[in-house]
Amino acid sequence: MNAFKQFSSRRTCQDQRGQVLPWMAFMMLLFVGIGAFVLDIGHAFYCYRELQSASDAAALAGALQLNTNNTLTTATSYSATAGSQNVYPALSINGSNSVSMVPGYPVLKCLSTIKSMGIGCTAPNYANAIQVKEQAVIPTFFARVFGMGQMTISTTSTAAISGAKSQPYNVAVIIDTTASMKTVDTNCDGGAERVICAEMGVQTLLQNLYPCSSVLGCGSITNGVSQNALDSVAIFTFPPVTNGTASNDFNCSGSNPTIVPYTLPDIGATSYSPTGSNMGNYQITPFESDYKSSDSSTTLVGSSNISMTVGGGTTTSGASCPGMQAPGGDGTYYAGVIYAAQAALIAQAASETAANANANPQNIMIILTDGEANASASKMNASTTSGTAIATTNTFPGGGATSSLTNYPSPFDQCQQAVAAANYAKAQGTIVYAVAYGSESSGCTTDSSGPQANITPCQVMSEMASGPQYFYSDYTQSGSGSTCVSTGTQVSDMNDIFQQISANFLYARLIPDGTT
């Protein structure tokens, strides 16, 4: 009996059946934990990537609007918050969007690093970068077993208006040199003629452009064109001057070129090259890129024809050149110069594309004037370049869009003709900037009919621009009484205007969040 008990006891102790159950329970718990880690962390990473993409988009969208008063609103509208343009279904709890902007964001920044690249912090935001920070509460799955039903993720994105140039720009700058531009503006440089103030603004533009490749450098200069040219600039003016005397605007002689009646280039022309010394010409300089010696330079090359035209050049003895003056004489009519500049832009882009099929140049036109066109018929040529006679009577009916205006060339509805000319340039892919300088709220005395009878100079300038953000107005100049305020931009100082225009040429880009 005792032997049997001993045998039974020994057998019981040696029986290991059922001991795997605790291990199975432990391993199942471990597998659930691993599943929670893999699936929940994987889902969190997926949500993080979506939230980061939304923050990047919001920062870039805000950076593109840094020169307007819509920066913060635009950035938020491209975020992942409810109702915005980058909402993701995964970033939700129980079907409701769980993304919010972290308090205090988006935030505008004036970064010294970006300022060192020549991009200052001007009105209205006094910033050159924007930072966006979003957060989202996301659900978990297996982690619920451990009591963690959700987790919070956050992302930060910083973008600056400054970026690497990826395409060349061809910039046609049109400067009004009629008699009204001789008016002294006491708000400019202590008191300077408006034409001089306008030229100082163009100098600011040139200082911030990229004349040549940052990788290859400028290379040799031939006829004002860098071997590795990038941003090319040409100066146009109205009234037109004779070919033989146009150089007076950049030869530092101080003499004015000879003014001639307004010439009438053809709509749809693909080149602009008037011939003959007495032929009227709107183009003072061809497209050139020698205005700076390198991309990083902040000073103009004094011997450049473009620099000399806008008062930033020097003579061989080192004296300052006076720059282009405002002789006036033939009233104001600028539909013709817009068609001329557009034809020249088309030809310039075509030549660059022929030399490099991957060039992809962007044409830019900047029109600076007070906006009132009122030249008499006697100050216009009798026909266009191809022979279309100028209208002698006004038979154009009212109604329709200004872009439908077809009475060019004509001494009637001159302001509307300018808008139609700018609309044509925009339709060809050109970005048009309009800089109103003392534009009045009344005028355009020849516009008594047409689609926009009684249009004002301020309206003309606004409608010529490619959009509200491309319309600038210096309405503070002394003596004008101008009330022409831009709704899309806030700066009203000529240098600040051209500073912002040059910043618009740069691409917004994401930068490290810790950039100072």
C-alpha cells in the first residue's frame, strides 16, 4: 500500500501535462502587445505623414502670400483642420476631424538667414517666413487592451518665400516718361521727380534678381548678356523715341532722346525690332543680364546699360549717370507699348528655348504709370506696323468685357485699349504687374463709350494686373490727391513695392524648422 502511494505520488509529480497553458496565455498576451505596437505605431506613422503633408502645404501656401494681408488665413485654409483643403479621413475620431492648429500658430517670422539672402521683412507682415504647427488625436486598436485608446501626434513645417531659382525670367519693365512723371514727390528720397523715384524702385528690383546661374556663374559678357544668363531685363518707355537717340537714356549724356508720335505695333506680333534711325521705338535696352556681376551681389554694375537707364550707372570717370528722364510732349497712350513689350517677350523666350529646350522661361511685364491715357490723334501714327489704319470715328458699341475691345488702334477709349492689351499679354502666359503711381479716381477722358465707359485710371491699373496680388499702388506721393489703394497688396512706398515684386519671383520652399 505504501509502495502504491509512493508510486502515485511520484507519477503525479512527474506528470507535466497542462503546464503549457500558462505559457500560451503569456505568449498570446505578448503577441497582442506586439500587434498593438506594429499596427498602432504603423497607423500613427501613416497619420503622421498625412498630417506632415498638410502642414507642409499650409506653410508653402502661406509663404506664397507673405506679401499680402491674407498670409495666416491662407495657411490655415490649406491645413488639415476641419473645413480646410487638406483634410484626411484617417485623422479623425469617431468620424469627426480631430486636427487642430496648435495655439499661437501659424506664426510669422523674420529670419536673419533669409534676410542674408536679400529677402527682407517688409510690410504688411514684416516677415520672410511662416511656421505652421498642427496636432491630431488619433484612435488606437490593439493598444486599447492596455488602456490607451488614443494618442496625440503633432507636426511642424516652416517655409520661406526665398528659394532656388528653377527657371529663367524675362522681365519687361515699362516706365512712363510723360510730363506728369516730372512732378516732384516729396515722399520719395526727400523730394525727387516721380520718374527718378520709379527708377530707384527698379534698381531695387535689379538688386534682388538672379542675373546668371548660381552653379556656373555668369561667365563672359557679350552685348550685355551673360554666358550663363538667368533673369534678363529690358527697359521700355512711352512716348516712343527715335532709334538714333534712344541711347541718350543710358549713355550718361544727360540729353533726352527725340520723342516721336505713338507708334502702333500689331496685335499678335512675335518680335519687336523697329529699324531706321528715325523710326519710333519703345524699347530702350534689349534683354540683358549684366546688371549684376553675380547672384549674390547686392550692387549694380555701373557700366551696364540697364543700370545706367535707371540711374544706377556710372561714367568712366566714376560720376553718377542721371538715368532716363521724363521729357513728355505727346500726352499718354500706352496700349502700343504693351503690345511692343509682349512681342519682344515672345521673341526672347523663343530664343532661349531654341538654345535650351529645357529652359522653360517665364515672361514678366511690369507697367508703371498713373493710368490715365489721353493722347490726341495728332500724336499717333496713321496706321499700325502692318498698315491697319487708325480709327477716325468711334463706332464701338458699349457692353461686353473690356477684353472684347477691338477698336485698336484708336484715339478713342484709350484706357480700355490698355486693359485689352494687358489682357492679351496675360492670355499669352505673361504675368503682368501694374504699379499705379498717383493714379486718380477720375480721368480717362477719351473713354466715353465701350464696355467700360468712364473707367478710372485706378481701375485701369487694377484690371491690367494678373490678379489683386499683382497690383500695387503708390498713392501717397505728394500733390496727387490719389485715393487709389490696392486691395491685394499693402505697401505704398516705391522701393518696398519693387522689393515685394522681386520676392514674388522666388519660389516658396520648406526650410528647417530651427532656421534662425
